[in-house]
Amino acid sequence: MIESKTFCGFIAIVGRPNVGKSTLMNHLIGQKISITSRKPQTTRHRVTGVYTKDDTQYLFVDTPGFQKQYLTKLNQALNQSVVNSLSNVDAIIYVVEAGIFNIGDEEVLNLLPTSANVILVINKRDKYKDRNELNQFVKEVSQKYPFKKVLSVAAKHDHGMDELLSATKLYLPESVFLYPEEQLSDKSSRFMASEIIREKLFRSLGEELPYSLMVEIDKFEQTSKLSRIFATIIVDRDNQKPMIIGKGGEKLKKISIESRLDMEKLFDTKVHLEIWVKVKSGFADELKFLQQFE
């Protein structure tokens, strides 16, 4: 009996903050794996999304947005995680927002090895009503590096995903699958729960949100019908705690409800969720905290 060939490889998704990297990965996989918001560097951890189709397993590595505007120890650790993600991958998807190419995009471009299999993806192409203007922008950016392929997509609307998968497949080696076909991420359910809460914090608090907050899952119990999750939001200063709780606890209640609904979709169970907020001064510069992002 002749065994059929299978292909499997890692693809890093890189770009400056807010070009739609996490949205792109979520739509390629068909499931929300990486959290999204308008705030730069919402993604902190190297999250690998797993998508298996026919004879191919795609391992998409979502990375924080690379930026030099703020260089705290946390930002430096996040930037280093981007650099680390470029080694030992089979292909790189370099994401640029349609109509914008600035110094942030240039800084990421300069990180790309010249010998790498890099696919340029112009995201948010739906911003352009004039196709000729879009084509001109694509032409200008495509001349900045020897890209293997250039594509324009609208990840939010699922436009161009199949074409991108086909282009990426060309660079994946023949290999056995590294994950079960039904698995969607390399992260645990506990990790995904903490990320969902963090996303709701970003979306609810906006610019008020302190960069250095952290979500810890204190207890995670799961059966086929119920997930019981107990979490703590940790902030750096006393004045940040009431920002998260809100007047009469309304803001924390909203964050809890939205988090629970997303968890129920992801885990396919009912969810009992309890969230507390506590202050731990100086934790953001602790080595243990920073090592999470290496």
C-alpha cells in the first residue's frame, strides 16, 4: 500500500502594530485563536494557530506588532519575540495595511532575511474603491524586497484567504502532521481563557488600559458540559484597579459577561466565570513576567 504524502510547516505572520495580523490568522484558521483590538501589541505571546486541510497542516505563528515608539522592558521583550519568530520557519507572511507604508513597516521589512520565503500581503484592500490606486500601491511596496508572492486581501471579510493558503503551501516541506487534525492551537484552554479576558479588557478600557496588566487563571475545571474558571487581573498601581472595576462594578461585570460568552463558543460548554482584580506593584519589570514573551 502506498502512503500518501503530507506537508506541514511553520509560517510566521509579521508586521507593524494594527495591520490586521491576528485577524488574518483567525480567518485563515476559521476560528478565533489570537485576540484582537486597536491597541498596539495586543498580541504578546507567540501563538501558533493550527489549520489542517486535506494533505497539508499549516502552523501559523502570530507575533506582536514590531514597534520602536515605546521602548519599555515589556516592549523590548515583545520586539525580541518578533525577531525570534523569524528563525526556523518555512515561510513568512509580511502584512501591510493598504494605502499605508511608514517607518514602522520599514523597520519590520529590515528584519526579514533576504533568503527567506516571504509573501507580501496587502490587507484591508476594501479601503480602496479605485482598483488602479490599489494596484499602484501594491506595485510600489512589492519593489522593496524580493517577495516570492504578492497578494491583496481583506481578512476581516474572508477575501483572499484561499489564494493565500495556496501560495503558502508551496513552501511547506513534506512532513507528518505535528498536531492532531482537530487541534486549532498549540496553547492550552487555560491560556486561551486568559487571552479572552485580556482582549475584553483592551476593548472595554481602550486608551485607559495599562500596558502592564496581566491575567492569571487561578483555577480551571472542565467537564463535557461545564467549564469553571477563576481568574485574577493583576495591575501595577492602586489607581488602576478602579479603572477596571468601574462604578458599582459595572465595567468588570461587562468584561466578565463578554469573556464568558466567547469562552462558551470556544470550549463548547457552559462557563462559570469569576474574576478578581488585585494590585502587585512592580511586577511588570520582573524577570519572570518578561520571560513569558521570549
